[in-house]
Amino acid sequence: MSATTSDSPERSRVEPRTGEAPRFAQFFDAIVANVSHVLRGKTLQIELAVVALLAEGHLLIEDVPGVGKTSLAKALAASVHCEWSRVQFTPDLLPADVVGVNVYQRSDEAFHFQPGPIFANIVLADEINRASPKTQSALLEAMEERQVTVDGTRYPLERPFMVLATQNPIEQEGTYRLPESQLDRFSLKISIGYPSRKAHLEILDGRGAAVTLTDISPVITQAELLTMIEAASRVHIAEALKHYLVELTEGTRRHGAVELGLSPRATLQLAAASRAHAAARGQNYVSPDDVKAVAVSVLSHRLILRAEQGDRFSQEDVIGELVDSVPIPVRR
């Protein structure tokens, strides 16, 4: 899944130093293959979604209707034997509908907390930009601190915890733009895109829907997923590569087209995604190729461009330019 071999059916692997690396890669491939039964011809996008899960991050899927945003999210959740929930975001959705509410019970004349759908391991926030900013903000504490606070009482969220959100970038009527603080909490943002001609023909012939979401079975347990998350967090990043990560994020603050550059949170999430990507390739160390493979998905949605530069540059253009221009650390 490197920047140069992500579309190849065979993934070259570096010989690992520990026994856990091949097992990690095996589990990773199993999840990707399972989701690929539902979403045909989108291996790269599926791999990035799994990287977000293993980096203990959150994923925003932005694309036009009908290309499989919800199918990808639901298939990924169904591939792990853990608790997941779906929230259909609408203008009348309230924060209590997401996080939960205290309910008075006459039996003991006391209030009892009724958890909302946020209390799951994987939460699908469908059409997140259709809810009001007040309801969207209910996710901020959960996504950053893995907890929610209701009436002054804090309730922790069980690991693993991931928010998978979808939104349509075209239809803006009746939607609310996600604020920068919300976008910055999504570790990765991806677009699925239209299917290839081959995949499109398979869909027409009915073969693209041969496996439905009801046919998807979990391929790993919750405990195995937590083991993978811990293994990814132990992947080594050399000191020179840490400087490379910092140079990429600091470069956005100096770029002439950028109004607001990247925060330290972006650097941390870039490091976490790079570690997960390296582990998926059977490595126990991060290489520059791992950083390049995830940089655009991790960093671009966090940038704010200058108004006068909007027609000349996109956020993806800026990150791509920096990835190409920042010198790569060379092993001495």
C-alpha cells in the first residue's frame, strides 16, 4: 500500500524484525478483502479507512451520493466483532439524541443515565453536515477525549472508538459546514470516486452486489483489533523522519496560498497513520513512502486557503507540492 504500489494486487513486504508484523499484515489484508466484497475496485480507499481505524483515529468520507460512502462505513464496522451504531444526522437531531440523557425513574425517584448511540466502538455518523452546529459539537469531546459529559458527569467511551462520518460536498441546501475544530479531529478524509468501467459493468450485471452487507461476517475480534492498534503504536519512527514530519506540517504555515496552516495535532495524527501504514506492509519502522502514502488524506482537509488563491490551488495541491519539495531523509 505504498505510494507507488497501492494499486498492485501484490504488496511487497519488508522482512519484519518481530513475529507480530506478519500477523498484523495478515489481519489487515483480511479486513480489506472483507470490505472489498461490498465495495468493488476501491482497494486504496478501503486500505486508508482501515489505517484510520488502526491509528485510533476518525474518518470523514466526502463524496457525491451513490458511490458507496455508507456501504464502506457499514462494511468496515461489520468486519470487526464489536459494537457499532448508526446515527442518521438530520436538522432536528439534538445533542441528547447522540450522547444520551438522564431519565427520571419513579421506581426509585432518581435520574438514571441512558447512553446514546455514541457509546459504541464504531459510530457511523451518516450525512454529518445535515445536523445543526450544536449537535455536531456534541461529537467534539467524544472524538478528542474519548468521553462524554452529561449534566456534569463524565462517561468514558470503550476502546476502540472510531467515528466514521459521511457527507455530500455538492448539495449544500439544508446543510451546515463542518467547523475547523470538527474537521481537525478527523484523522483522515477520503473520497471514494466513481467506479472503474469494469467494476461498473459488474454492478450492472449484478455481480457487484453479489455480497451484501448482511452477508459480511467479522474477520477479527475486538481483542485482536486492540492488539493491532497497540502493535501499530509501537512501530518505530527514526529521529530524522520525525524532523521530516515536522517540516511537512511547518511548510504549510509558510506556504503563500495557505491562510491557516497545520497544528501539532496534525503532526501527531500523521505519525499515527504512518505507523499503521508501515505495519500493514509488514514493517516495524516507518519509511518516507509510508508518510507520502497517507499525507494527503491526513493533512489536506485541515488547511484553510487564502481567498484569492482558491482558484489556483486546492488543499490537496498544497500538500502534494510539499510532499514533492521537502527533502526526504537519507539513511547514512
